[in-house]
Amino acid sequence: MRLTHLFPVISIGLLLLATACGNQRLVTSSGLQPKAFQQKAEGQKTRLYKITNSKGMEACITNYGARVVSLMVPDKNGKLEDVVCGFSNIEDYISQSQNYGATVGRYIGRILNAQYTLDGKTYHLQANHSLGHTAHGGNPNFGARMWKVTQSTPSSITLNYLSPDGENGFPGNLNLFVTYTLTEDNALDIRYEATTDKPTVLNLCNHSFFNISGNLSQSVENQTMWVDAGYFSAYDRNKCVTGELWPVASTPLDFRKPHLLSEHINDNYGQLKVVNGYDHAWALNHPGNDSIPAAWIYDKASGRKMEIYTTEPAIHIYTGNGLKGKVKGKQDIYYPFRAAVCFETCHFQDSPNNPQFPSTALYPGDTFRSHTAYKFTIE
């Protein structure tokens, strides 16, 4: 099976950098300083870029890892606040191992035993996990690579990365584009497009840490979540997927009726104990359909609601269980336990070794396309 998604092909045009925050005359509503993002990595200059819409939303993007650095969204009173965790300078992004806001690939999640077989050929990958697996595409993954800006408008930016044949063991020269757009209906819209010259596997996502309250110093546990999924991908005791999809019914992972994250996150349930909270992939009821929400999260105090739309078959939801108040981020905030939740729209972990999962194979002559949107409303 070949991996395909439906939406119009991205047109890559001329380089337009009017929105580059590398121009120090430009001001960000997030308070980020462009000069704090000017450095060299992999021999290239890092920069910060700003995109906006007419409703007042603003996102800042860096070409280091094609990362979302800040996302300013109005609350029920019209107050703009940053709703993603991250850092106020490029040095912290480079020195910290977390994937805050990053474009992660070639393969988000684990490929077990650092190998897979495609069309009868076995590929051996970089084993960067302590148990001998490949995690998040190896080290460094796409989130720690330098990307090139190929197109920019006031509301949109396209970045490109060429992953060479054999990088971290993955075959094929992979030519990848990601486009961020702030739409007029207050969505952060993300579109991916990629081609390869050899058969390979590909599983991408944006790894933003969201706290839609706008208060990045507090837990997300009092926010309400809904997920359009009846099954989830189960783990063994080592947090390795078993290849089984378990029903959410009668488990703490049932969000078909919305409820607070705190309601069951600490239940005495084996799947929660393995990861100390939620850190699972839900199998969406309408895979490939980005016309209806796959999930949403709501913060009563701010009135913000974020809906997630995607063409991907799964959504991996991580409730910041590894945050321990030791990482200092923007505004000198030390991110506390469960200060954020990630909505990683993607395929399942270890799909190349589990043919019962949707295929992640990409072949020469085909074009990978994927779409995810994080849409904000007020209730």
C-alpha cells in the first residue's frame, strides 16, 4: 500500500522575506527578540520569522527544526496570549533535547529494534533509544536540522529540508516541504509535501506543546478534552507498541464524551502506569477526513477551544508527563508537571513492522501530502 493524502499540491514560489523577524525593526506581540534567534547551526544562519492574520493572531517560526516558537491567540476578552511552550532564544533550542514545536521525522515515535523490511529488503537504522530502538527518526531528527525558507507572505511561510540518502539509516533522498499558515478563521494550518528517489518510510508531525489557557506555568489537567476515537494503540511494559488496537470503552482513554483530563489521568490502569499519564496514539474514527474535527481541548477560564483537523489516521496525545519544573522556558517560566499537551497527528509507531497498521511507505514517483490544522474558537 502506498501512502497518499488528498489536498492541492503546494506551489513553491519566490523567496519573499518581508515577514522575517531577522529584520530587527519588526516587533513580535509575543515579546520574542529577533536577535536572540540569530546564530549559526550546521553552517547556516538561524532566524525567526513572523506570520499573522487580520484577526490579531501571530505565530513565530524558526528555521532551526521548522519549529513553532510562539503562537499568540486571543482569549474570550480579546487578550492575546502565547499558547505554546518553548524558549526565548535559539541557544536553548539547540542545547535542549526536547522537541518543542518541532517538525519531527523521518519517523515520529519508535521503530522497534531499529530496523524494518520493505519490499523484501531490510533496512538498519540508527539505534538512539536505550533499548536499541529508533526513536523519532534518530538523533538528530528533523527538529534539529537547518531548514531553508523558500516562500513567505504575511500570513504563511514554507520551509524545505533535503534529507540525504542514508541519514540515520533511512533510504532515499527525501525532499520535504512544510507550510505554516495563519488562516482567517484563526487556525494554524500545517501542510507537508515530500518526494523520494528510493522507497522509504515517512511519518511526520508537529510537536508543539500546547497550553491553551495562556498560562504556561500551570497544569493542563483542568482542561476538557474530546477525541473522536474508539481504539488506541497498546503498549507493553517498556512502552513499545504491541501492534494491537484496544477499545477505549471502559478505560481511562475513553474521551468520546468530553471530560477533564484530570478525571482519570491518575487511575490505576496499566496503560497509564507505563507512561505516567496519557502518551498514546488514538485510532481516529474518520481517518483521512480533515473536514471534521478529530479532537478538541477546551479551557473554561480563558474560553479558548482548540479543534484539531487532520488527514492522518491517528493522533498521539501526550500530557507533558516528563515535565518536572526543571526546564526554564519563555518568560523565565519553569514548566511544571503536565504544563502542556501535545496533539501529534501521525501514523502509528512501528507501522513498518506491523502490516495491520496503515502503510507509511513512500515510493519514487509518488508525493506524500499531509494536512493538520489547529483551529481556535471562543466559548
